[in-house]
Amino acid sequence: MRALIAAVIGLAAAFALVLVVTAIGASPGETSPEPLLTTVPEHP
């Protein structure tokens, strides 16, 4: 019985976390206009 109650509480907590994250919204996902300045090593 305790395991069933723990499972229900865990499921409710996970569902509440999903609702909170959804309510906050996803990040805009903007990228930097500056290119990444990386150098490629020369091949021997």
C-alpha cells in the first residue's frame, strides 16, 4: 500500500513539474549573430 501511495505522489509531482515548465514556457532559442571563430589545424 505504501508503494502505491508513493507511486501516486511521484506521478502527481512529475505531472505538476510538467505543468510548471509548460506554464513558464520554452526559451526563445535565439542564436548569436556572431560566428564561432574556430580554427582548423593544418593537416600534415
